[in-house]
Amino acid sequence: MIEDLEKLDVSTGEALVGLLEVVAENVRAVFKARKLEGNRKWVKALKAGAELVDCSSPKPYEITKLLDKKIGELGLGRTEAEYLKEALPKDLLAAYNELEKLSLYPGKLSLSTLKLLIEPALENQVFAMMDFLVRQDLKNSLTTLKELLAAGNEPLAVLGAIIWQIRTLYKVSGYSGSSPTKDLGISEFQYKKAAGALRQVSRGQIEQWFLLALDADMSIKSGLFRPDAALEVLVAKMCLNLPPKKPLVVKSTS
């Protein structure tokens, strides 16, 4: 396989076309190019004898359109369809695999059935919880955390996902380039979610969240708190913007 085909100069391109003329029929040559345009003779010759396959990544609106069409084929009600859109993995291939699995279900797909077959990925649920934390919505933040734990997710796995989200926010907060998915190693969806959250939280607050997460990790590993309790304290402190080491005081309203 030859990559960056568009960077070849004329002499190399013409030599390549000549080489292909003597390659055995049972040999398949694969070339990768970001864009291969122009009126150069070797480019035209190469295109004429090749099978062109578009492997460009679909844009977010194209992914949404593809998934909406696939979900529509399942004949779901509005509530069921909305749940499925939120529960499906953000990766297009993984989402398609889940939808293919659902298409084989013999009966009507009710909401309860969907929840049994498609449990929202940990990453998706933590994304939702981070949205609540950014908005300082303590009630829904804790409710989402309890749902994560009730679904059987290990507390340390939940904590790891939270720390990953915090690190992503931190990386995006200091980024000024034009290719975030390539430079930061995250998906376009993750970048947009982080960029949206950063309109409401500061870099300093993100640093405080990271220290709080490290405190929670130490509390769990040292046995100071039960894992679920340590996560509840973490989420509450993040939501209330409390600094590390400051005790969480809950006042009675009775």
C-alpha cells in the first residue's frame, strides 16, 4: 500500500503507472490519498484503471441522518426512538452493529425491552452527568451517578471515566489549532461536547475538579470512604465548586 499519493511528483507518478502495467493480475495495489485531482497524465491514467473508494469520515449531521434512517426502520414509538438515540454508542460502526442486533428482535421493541438490550455506554452516561455538573444541577448529577452504579458499573471505572472527561476538558481549554481530532486524539463529538462545556466552566475550575477526582481516588484506595460514597462526595463537590480538602457540609432543611 502506498500512502499520500497526492504528494508524488510527476516523474514518480509516471513511473508508478508504468510499474502497474507489469504487475500480476492476482496482485492488488492499494493507494491512499486525501484528494487526487488535476489534469496530470499519470493521475488520469491511474484513475482510469482503478476502483475509487471514498473513505472520508462522515460529518456529524450525516451520522445523525444515517442513524435516524436506521432507527426509523425499527418502527419505534417516539419515546423509544429518543431513548435509543441517547443510548447508542457515539461510534458509527458500533451504533450500526447495535441497530443490526435490534432489527433481528422478533417482537415489538418496547422501552423496557430496549433498556434490557441496549444499556447506555458508560461514556455516554458520564457525558450526561458532566452536562449536569457544568450547569451545577446537583439533583440530576447525583441521580445520574446512582443510575450508573445501579447499572452495575464499577465505581473505579466510573471515576476513571470522569477523570478522562476532565482531562479532555483541560486539553481542549488550551487548544488553538485547526485539527483537534488529530492533534488531541479525540473524536469530533468529544471535542464539540468539551468546547460547549467550556463556555460555562473555567480552566481553573477544571484543575480543581481534577484535584477533587484525585482525592476521591485516594479515599477509595485507602478505604477512607466506600467507593459509592466517595463518588457521591466527588460529584457534590464538583457541582458546588468546593475546593479539595474542604469538608462537605449538608444542612438540614427540617
